[in-house]
Amino acid sequence: MLPLILTMLESDEDRQRLIRIYGQYHALMEQTAMRILLEQSDAEDAVQNAFIQIIRHFEKIYEIPCENLPFWIISIVKNESLIILRRKKRTVPLEDWDRFAAEAEDVTGYQELVGLFARLPETYRAVLEMKILLGYSDREVAEKLGISRAAVSTRANRGRALLRKIAEKEGFHA
């Protein structure tokens, strides 16, 4: 897969950068896709599609701070996984938000949450992904995003409220 994808880039510098990104994040991308899709072939498809999306928006790699690059990459993988999941029409209702956040190992719930996260504005989505999906503390989120802990708390609360509204609109009951 990698040799074919590398041909989509124009410069040697871009190709070398993609090779580094592939080596550094491929395993994490595949794990993320597997948690959502549960099937190896689907996860591989999602990762491949994610790399194609990365190449389509490769100029952003030079704009994104290094510490935020993994979150950008994982967001792409999640979105590609959800596209595959929707094609297969796997849906299960979300039942309990608090339990849901506490039990991220629940794959069905995880799939639903990731799907709803895609509808959030980036400001709230980044904070909630780091806190709920990746298990970061407020301090860690604040450091990664370069904002105060108070801002993390505010964004998390507002994001949760918006997430509940989106879930209700989509027919889920919290």
C-alpha cells in the first residue's frame, strides 16, 4: 500500500515525511480502526483511505503543530472507519451517557460516540476526544491544546451539552 500512496506525492521531502508518519502512526491508526470496525479487512481499508485523505490535505501537515498531528490523523481514521461502518449499516442506540463515557471499551457505544463526535465543532470535539476517547486528564488536554484548565472544563461541559442535543436530534436517548 505505501509504495502506491507515495506516488501520489510530488516531492521527495513530502514522501520522506509520509514515510515517517506511516512508521510512527500506522499501528495506532489500525488499532483505532479495529476498535470501531471489529474486522481486520475493514480496519485496513479505513487506514488506507485515511492515508489517501492525508495526502489530499498534505499541506495541513506543515500547518499543524507536531503535538496535534496525532489527533488530526486519528480523527481522519475515525471518520473513514465510520464511513465504512455506515456502509455496512451497523447502528445501535446510545443508552447512558455517563456509563458510556466510563466504559469506552464498549465497542458499540464507542462507535456511536465517535459518530456523534463528528458532528461537533472542532473546539469541543478536540477536548472531548482527548478526555473521553483517549482518557486524558484536564491538565494533559490543556497542555496539548495550549489552553487553560478552566477552558478545558468549559469546552468539555459545553461540548457534552451539545453532544446530548445532537444525540437527541438523532434519536438517541441519554
